Amino acid sequence: MAGPGMHQSQNLSLQQVLAPQLQQSLLILQAPLLELRNLVQQEMETNPVLEELATEPNADGSEEAPTPTADEEFKAEFDQLAKLDDEWRDYMAQSGSYSARSQDDEEKRQFFFDSIATQETLQQHLMGQLNQAALSADDRKTAELIIGNIDDNGFLQVNPEEMSLNTGIAQDDFETMLLLVQSFYPPGVGARDLRECLLIQLKRSGKQSSLEYKIIQDHMLDLGKRRFPEIARRMGISVEQIQKCANSIAQLDPRPGQIFAAAPQNYVLPDVTVEKIDGQYQVILNGEQIPHLRISNTYKDIMSQDGNGSEVKDYIRDKIRSGKFLIKSIHQRQQTISNIAHQIVLRQKEFLDHGTAHLKPMTMVQIADIVGVHETTVSRAISGKYMSTPQGVFEMKYFFTPGYQTSSGESMSNTSVKEAILDLVKNENSSSPLSDKEIVEILSERGIPIARRTVAKYRTELNILPSNMRRKY
């Protein structure tokens, strides 16, 4: 009879086996399509029993054709096993079809990486211009220090006085080299603040005697707060002239360095495509990027005489168990995403037909109850996943939003309310923009009950200025 110590040992061993598998299962569920493809390829490199199919396998990794009794064949194969993992790799390396496919995939992969252009940074661009200037060694060192203290937006983060105190270099030398750097492209680079940045750009375009230059030089604070009447009174000109100058100033670049600090392009590959076929919306899972796997029968060819130890059998058994769990996890991932996508389509038909204004409120708890999984599973399943629809490509989490009950009893999502606010602002009288209170009143008339503070919150999220700052003269 097994004692308590043996049971504890077995339980601990079981936990050690299950924990990594569960972690892998959650990772597969949460991984976006391209990331999942990489995970599967990495697993194929470390697990010799996995083999890629031209068509999708069953969830347990078995082939489509009927097979003999699995347990008996499995045991018989173990009894005949005679080669280890290194020999398996040698055998597969000698397989013509396998090596050709791997070489082709590798060439495609390398071509993809070779095709990615390396983007020049702002500092590299400035150093390139500095290298064209004829300078002494000391001046070059000073200019390099200045360039090294310019952020990705193009602004100098330390003033010449501080740099002089920290380095012992004369402040006048820093000022001279700063003027040189400020003459580089893009215009406005090396400025210490927004005011200096805009003035540099106007000066570079020969407008240092313009009204725009004077407004920025003398009334920058009021300009930022759009106090146009106050500026007009002080300058003795009309508000309309100030408005015209403000429109011109708005064409300048407040962050000149950002053209070099652009975020890398992220390529979105939808996990799900929704198409209207014969008047009905169909959900199509994108499985082309995921290698279709099965537990390979090729290792039978390297079986030989009996007499192999339990170490070999245990090794192969573990690899097969791991491979089957991977295949089942991928299948479960696809099934979960498919179930969620079908529910989204079922509940969001009006959005698919007419656009964002018709998005219905929907929560993860509602979908989790219908699909039969936990709310956190829904959250993981839609994380980083995209859906291609007739209205465009959207993150799947876009469709999950709380909402309002209109006076007519209809449900309206927060996104739709924001769309309504944005539409009101776009079509308002620019000389008398709508206040938050007026927006509340208009929405209430449409049957949408909403608090003023909520309108202010949504307006901020939409990057819409307050009414007093939207006014045009």
C-alpha cells in the first residue's frame, strides 16, 4: 500500500508537469497570430515528433485517415525504438522533402528581414549634418554634446548654462554651437521650448517681420489659451487678423523631431475575417499562418531491434504527450476565438451594416456566459486579436463596451455616444461652438441620458478642446 509520502510525491510530480502545460496553453490562447506562428515553429524545432501537414489536423493531432488502435501501436513502436533525438534530427536532415521545405521557409524568412528598412534616428541625422561642417575638435565636441541632449521631439533638454557648469566649457561656446545646430534640418530642432521652436521655423522661412512672429514672440501664453480678443486689443488690430495668424501658426511643426522618431510600423494580420455571403455574415478564421501539425509516423522508419532502455521510451513518450497537448491547445484557441467572433457578429449586425454609430453595448461577462468560458478566458482570447469587417479592421476588444439605455428602450454603446459628440462638434458653428451643457441638452433631446461630466470626459478622450478654445473669429 502506498504511503502518504508517495502520494505527495506523485501530486508534486503532477503539478510540475501540468503547470508548464497550462502556462503554454494560456500563452497560445493570448498570442496574436504572427506571435503564435513563431511559438509553433520554435516548438517544432525542439520536438522531433511534430510534423507539419498541408491540411489542418484533428484536435488530438491524429491524421484524418483511420488508424489502428492507438495504444497497441504506440506500445509496439516503443518496444522497437532504437535511436535517440540526435539520430532523429540526422534522419530528418537527410529527408529531401523536409530539407527542401525548411530551406524554402528559411529563405522567405531571411528575405523578409532583409526587406525591412532601417530608419535613421534624429541624432544620426543631426550628426550627419554636423560631419559636413568645418569645425575645430573642441567645437565639434561641444556640438556633439548638444545633439546628445536633444530629445526625440527635437527639443534641447539642458540649457547652455547648465551644460557649461557640468562640463567646464564656456557658455558662449555652447550658445555658438547651439545656433549652428538650430540651423540644421528639420527646422525648429534644438529649440529650448515651443516658443523658440516656432520662431526658428518662421525665421528660416523669412517671416521674422510678420505678425505671426510678433504674436509668438510677445503673446505666446495668450495664444496658447486662444485669448484672441486680448491679443488683438494689445496689438491694436482686429480679432479676425489674429485668427488668420493663428491659422497660419497652426501649420508650423510643434515637434520637428518626430518625423525621425516615428513608431515602427506594426503589421496587423486579422485572426478573423467577417464577410457577407448570400446576405449572411460569415466568420472565417485565418489559420493559414499557423502550421498545421500532427504527431509524425516517420519515426517508425528509424526503429530497429529490441533492447532499448526505459530512458528512450520515456523521452519519446514525453515528446508525444507534449506535442499532442500543443495541437489540442491550438485547436482550443481557434475554437474559442471562433465562438467569440460568432457572438460578436450576432450582436453587432447593425454595426456591420451601418458603422460605428450603431455599435451595441456588449460586455465580456455576457459573451463568457454564452460561450461557456470564464470572463478572463474571453479577455485573453481577444487580447491583441483583430477582426476584418466590411467597416474596416478593428481590435476584437473594440466591440466590448458598456453603454446607455435610451428613452426609447434601445441600448447604445459608449463608442456610439462618443461618435455622436464628435459629429456634433464637427458640424457646430465655429464662431459659437457648443458648450458641454448644450451637448448634454441635444443628446437628451435624442433620448440619450448623459451627465455633463461624462460629456467632458468623452470630449477629452476624443481630443476635443473646450468650447472657449474652439471658437473661431
